[in-house]
Amino acid sequence: MCSHQPPCPTPEGPAREAARLIAFHPEQGWGLLCNGVLVFEDTGELLPDGHCIAPHRAVTAS
């Protein structure tokens, strides 16, 4: 899917969020990376194979 050189990380790898953003819809809270991963503003992810990654935002103490 990615035509960048060097290629962006695959959707299966731990660095998948480092792929380039190719579509961004902040009004809807999501973006599409060139590796096919949908990233959401709550830090959740939807992988191209349909698997979901739960939000992993750091919890801050107040």
C-alpha cells in the first residue's frame, strides 16, 4: 500500500503509527495512515484487517 521510500511501518508492527498521514478529518476525530490504519483522536486504532486497538492515551494525575 505504501509507496514511500523508505517504506512506512506495516500495520502489524509496533511502529504502525509512524506511517504518513494521507487523510485527516479532525472534525470527525480520525485520520488515515498510508499503511491503511485508521487512527482516532482518543488514540484508538482500526487496522486494515478489522482488528481494533483500544485507546492507549496516557492517564495523567491531577
